[in-house]
Amino acid sequence: MHTKNKNELEFTVFNIDVKVVTFYKFLYQINDIILAMIFITGSFLFFNESTTFAGTVLFVIGSFQMLIRPLIAISRDIHISKIRKEN
């Protein structure tokens, strides 16, 4: 892992330079897309009484997945903090 300057923290994955902040934004956005799909699917399952339980299960899964959002932000902050301490 290397840094060009303190504002552009980067690392290399498969020979591609990736900015740390951009990487965590990408994770956050992917998580939000999956979360939305889970809640939309759960909502449609509520239209039929026979699939209400499955809809409820998806809502519970989505609720737990909402915990991932702040964990991504915390991980990003810790990652950046460690890189800056090394420099």
C-alpha cells in the first residue's frame, strides 16, 4: 500500500490503483443496492397472504443489513487512520 499524498490514499488491487475513500464508497453503494432489493422484494411478498412470512424474513434480514452501513464507515475511518499513522 502506498500514498501519493495525505488526501489521496491509494492501494493496488490486481494492478489497479484504488483510492481508499472510493473503495469504501463503492462498498456502501453496493450494500444500499442489495438492501433496497431485499426491502422491495419483501414488500411484494406482503401482497399475498401465503408469502407474508417470507416477506417478514426479508425485512428482518434487511434490518440486520442496515447495521453494515455504519460498519463500512467505521472501517473506512480506521483504515485511513492506520495509513496516516504509518506515514
